[in-house]
Amino acid sequence: MNELTDEQTKRQDFVDNAIYHLIQEVNPAGKTIDWNIEMIGDVRDVIREWLVERMNIASEQTFYPYLQE
């Protein structure tokens, strides 16, 4: 069974946490927003589109590693 390496897992955690903190920072209500991986994933998809597809400055694997099927 394939697994992500420790470095790949750390990268995923870094990206997801950075997005979560960004959401907290830009929230004008000042109310804490609960962790919501669906929301984080939606934001991550937009960032990935810009960095990987439009700007071509990262690959999908370097931006957010995943296991290939």
C-alpha cells in the first residue's frame, strides 16, 4: 500500500493550515470560523489553479502532494 512520505504530509498540513489561517485573517466578523476541510479544499483548488495551471510555477505534486492511483 502506498503512503505519502513525511515530507509530503507536512506539505499538505502546511498548505491546509495556511489557508485556514488566511480565512481567519480576512474574516471581517472577527468570529472564529471552525475548521472546514471542504471550504479549505475549495480555496486550495483556486490557489492550485493559479500556481500550477495559469502561472506554471509549480507542479500539482509540489504544491499539494497526493498519491497517484
